[in-house]
Amino acid sequence: MEEGWSRNSLWKQIKTLMDYSLFFRAIDAALAFIQRIFSAGAAAKLFTRDISGEVYDASLFVRLVRAVPQFLVQTRRSWFKAAYDNSGWSLMMNSLGALAQGSAAARLVSGLAGLDLEKPGKLNRAPLALMFIGAAAAAAAFIFLPPLYAAAGVAGVIGALAALAYPELGMLGIAAAAPFLPTMILAVILGYTALCYFFKLLTDSAYVPYIDQTGLMVIVYAIVGLFYGVTSFHPSSSIKAALLTALITLSCLLTTALINSRRKLNAMLFTFCTSAAVTGLAGAYQKISGKVDMTWVDKELFSDLTLRVYATFANPNVYGSYLLLAIPVCLIMVHMSNRRMHKLYYLLISALLLYNLGFTYSRGCYLALGVGAVVYIIFMEKRLITLFSAGIIILPFIAPASMFNRFASITNLSDSSTSYRIYIWQATLRILKDFWISGLGQGIEAYNAVYPYYAFSDVTAPHSHNLFLQVFTELGVFGLIVFLTMLLTFFRTLLRLFRKTRNNKTKSFLAVFFAAAVAYLTQGMFDYVFYNYRVMLTFFIFMGIGCAMVNIRLKEDFC
């Protein structure tokens, strides 16, 4: 107790010295001056000016979007509920519920996931019969199939039934599996979870979602993507890409709708961080063993660069983009957790992921992480900007020479990676001169069909290596405006609660999510961070978690 008091007292003395220091007062004055300049601008007002609830609720499009789940609830109340209650499907679901309520393992999992099971009831014949049929089917699978396939099949059936009863488990599973499973398998799981949510909406009015401004813009972005998929220069591939992108985009809405309590939010954050930790272990193994693909190593310019880790993402830059979202979440969980063991757990994960980010040797990610750190400091503790600057000055003397040399080459045009991107950006700008209104259509196939006619020096490229240029090229100027508005609305959603709440932990959480999104989009200036659909899925789940936090805290504190 005395030790904690002495630490707090020491920190208060340091803060007092900072407050009365002429140097720190000059920094505060400079930041306040910059803030006053930008706060008067139109761009700043887009962030800070609230849309009144009356205007938003009166919008015809908003009312139309909200009418869909309300219609489903009304339908459920009229005829679907009666049909469901008298069906064999209802009997099976009630039987599964009875088995779950009577299972210690199921109750443990539900507790970790933040779900509330009813008290266990007496098992009748139907649940017992279902249990024996399931056990017999599982035994047969292990007899006639290889053990690995049998185990995967049994786990898949159990997971599918669990998601049917509780779609929240489906979203937790998607968040856990996003760094590991192939894109199409994730899409099937996501689509199945959405279907489970639809059925839950018909049978339980408690699942009716509140669609906020961010959710509305996510829907608009998905619709725009589908439109440009149909009107693409390469429609056969663009329609598929547009459907997949729309499904991934709507994962933000699913996360916000299903993660609607503090316990579920904690379960989602734990799942997100633990999944990231597994990728960190994979990356650490690659660094220690040296078993990596050397395609991404430029030995001619960086002789001391021996390898670049990529964990489960096959590309160091893609993995770095993922870490820009995962590292801030893990770090804020150190602050948010109340128990020491939990703090230690998240601290170790954070250290592991920072280690991995270092050995991706992704210069854009290094820069993006620094930008994110500055954004967080400005939000939470401006006085730390000097300590951060001092750390940047000291870092070259303590960081490995290979990392410092790699970052220092970011402006070196003789670096093949840098010159390669410049040629691609120039070619993409030439494409936009002709297609800035119509766009090429969603998906990299449409881009690849047109790019060779505009390329410089026969430089081939799968995409534009810039998130905003790629969206502009695919969806035209209107699609770019919708995309930027969606991001702007997400930031406004975070800022809305940040300005209202007085809870420091909540402020830190929101500041971290804001800073992490800025870091991710900063990396998007140097790479197309939606190229890997698993990272795109992670970003929209990340957005959903941020919106869920806002909705939960607004409901708890201001309702």
C-alpha cells in the first residue's frame, strides 16, 4: 500500500514540475495554438459537430434501414413465433439448450464468452436422446475417418450448433480464426453467423440492433461496392469480390449488434488478443528457426537483413498492418484489466507482438506506429510528447542496426521497394485521369485488366499499393467519398463518447482505438491494406468493437 502511494506521489511531483516548467508550458501553448487554428477549419468541424438525434432519426434512409429488423420482429410476433414453437426445430433447440444448461463445460464457456444461461432444468427424453445420437455419430466419425478430420468435424458441428443458439459465439470464433483460416472458409463462417443472427432476430426481440451513424455508412459502403461490382470492366470477378467485400464489411454491424454487454465485450477483447498472441508465437518461431520465405528480403541494399517474419500472413507488410490493430488493443487491455495476472498476460502479448513488428522490417508500419503513438499522446497526455521525442532520439542507439538502416532508407529512391511504389502510384494517377468518375469496378482483377495500358517501365503490380488510391480507382470519386465518410463517421462515434465520459479508462480505450485506426490508415498510404481479406475482416471487426464499446458505455452511463 505504501509502495503504491509512493509511486503516485512521485508521479504527482513529476507532473507538478512539468506543469510549472517553462519548456512544457511552451509546448502546451504551441499545441493549444495549433488546436485553435485547426478547430476553426471545415475539416475539424466534420469531426466535432454533432448531427442532432432528431435530424438523424427523421432521415428517410435511416428509417428504412431500421424498419427491416423491426419488420422481422413484427413478423415473428404474428405468425413465425407460433410456427417455430410447434416445430421440430424448436424441440431440437430446446433440447440443446437443456444439455448446455446441464453441462459444466458449456457453462464455463458461456461464462468466458459473457453469455447468460438459464439455470439447469431437468433433462427429459428428447435432450437425452439427442445426446446419445450425437455421441454415436462422433464415435462413428472417429472409427471411419482419420482422427484429425473426425475431430475437426465434431468441433465444427458443435460450433455450428452453438452459434445457432448464440450467434455471439460465431463472432468470437471469427475474431479468433481470422489470422489463420483461408478467406473463403472465414466467409462461410461469417455468412452462417449472419444467418444465425437472422433466425435469432425472428425468435428473440432482444437481438434487434440499434443502427448508429457508423453502421449506416457501413451499409452504404457495402451497397456502393456491390453497384460498382456489377458495373465493372471485369464483372465476372468483380461481382464475386464485391459480394465478399460486402459480407466482410457487414461484420462491423454484426459485431456491434451481438457484442452488446460489458461481459461480451471483455470476451471479444480477450479472444482478439489471444488470437494475436498465437500469430506472435508463429512469428517468433520463424525468427528463431529462420524458416521463412526469403522473397521479401532485399539483400543487395540491406546486407544485414537476414529475414522478415510474416507469421500466418505470407507477407511481412500484411502482418505488420494486422499488428497495427492488435498491438494497441493488447496495450490498452493492460490498462483496462483490474487483476495483476491479467495485466501481465496482456503485457507479455504486447511485448511479443512488438518484437514481431520489429522483425517484419516494414518501414511503413514503423512510421504508422509512431503516428498512432503521437495521436494517443495528444488525446491523453500532451506532456508525454517530449518524452516520446526523447525516445525517438535515443532509439537509433539502442535498436538493432538492421531495423534502423531499414527505416532510414524510407526516402532512398534507389531502394527497389520505394521506386516500385512510385512507379505504381504514377500509373494509378494516369488511370484516374480517365476513370475518376466511373471507377474500374471492385476487385484487383479489374485493376489488373487496365493497369498494363498505363504502366511505367513495364512495372507489374497486383494493386496500387495505396488504400485510398485503390478505393478511388475501383469505386470512382463517389465511392471514395462514401469510404472517407464511413471512416470519418467512425472517428466521430469515438469522439462523441470521448467528449461525454469522465471515466479515464473509457477515455484511454477510445483514444487507443482512434490512434490504432489512424496508424492503420497511415500504413494504408504506403500499401493496399485491404488486399488481404483476413486483415480487412480484422479491421471491420475492430471497428465493430469500437462502436460496441460506445453503445455499451452510452447505455450504462447516459441512459
